Amino acid sequence: TELSSQSGTSVAMDFVEAPSQMLENWVWSSEALKLFARHYQTDEIIPDTLLKSMVVARKLQSGNDLLQQIFYGILDLTLHDNFDPAGAQSISDIAMLLQNTITHYPHFTGTNQLASFDHLLDYSASYYGYLWSEVYAADMFSVFEENGIFDVESGMRFREIILEQGGSENPMKLVENFLMRKSDNIAFLRKQGITE
């Protein structure tokens, strides 16, 4: 963009991760991997059977991973919005309650999970945006799934509409301009293995 205040990561928090998350999809594509993924001794190209197994493994526990991200997002929002430092509950009490309510992994007594959740400081009630960015990313990658992952026209449209605009425009508008339709969560659910 023309202004540095609108470039790089200077975009809406629920969009900041979307471009990089979208680009992660190329390493799960046989077409892309065949360009560089070779055995270090035999120079054999990564077999399709291995890649298919890796894709299946990636989707294993995806529901639990989603619940964990939802837990982090709700914990972040709760502590930044509803927490009363003078109240009866400590932040550890709230974290334990939310973890035991949302995830399938109950709180383990004697641990302090909050001490390792450094996004409580730098996201400041915006951690939910990480997961929301994944929805945008999957939806944008669906264009490449349809047109081919090396489709030059789609790549240039992504560059011009998404990357070059930065924070100069509402990200939802940019995504819809790139998709040429309203955004939805269909590709995200498929990527997670929740739907076919």
C-alpha cells in the first residue's frame, strides 16, 4: 500500500493471519511437493500414498484442535471483557472452568496453562481472529483448488486484491472481491475433515 500504516500486518486482527494461512496449503499439494519434496538419499519424489496418509493424519483430532482454539478465543475475550480482579474467581479459576467446559482435555491440577498463553498480552481480546483467519484462508484457497494451484491469473488476482491492498480496505470486502462471491465456511469445514 502507499501508507506504511496500512501495510504488512496493519490489517484487521481477524484477517492478519489469513494470507500466510492460505499459502500453507501448497505444502499439502502433490503438484507443489513434487517440485522439491525428495528423499535426501535416493532423490525419490514424495509418493502420493505418503502424502495421502499425511493428509489423513493432519485431519486426525481436528475437532479437538478446533475446540482448543475456541477455548483460547473465549478465554481471551472473557479475561479482557468480563474479568473482575476483585471478584471471587481468579484468572486460573476461569481458565479451568472454560477448559473443562469447552475442550475434551480437562484441566490438570498443579499446572498453570495461562503462563504459556502469551497471546493474552499481544492479541488483547482478538485471539478469536486466528481461527477466523483460517476460515478466510480456506475460502480463498478454494479458488486455487478450482483453477489450479499454479494458476497465474488467480495468483495475480490474490496479489492485487488481497496482498497489495493491505489494511486500506475492509478485509471482508477484499475477500469477497477475490472470491467474486460472498465468503462462507464450506472450504474450512472440508479442510478440517468435518464435511466432504
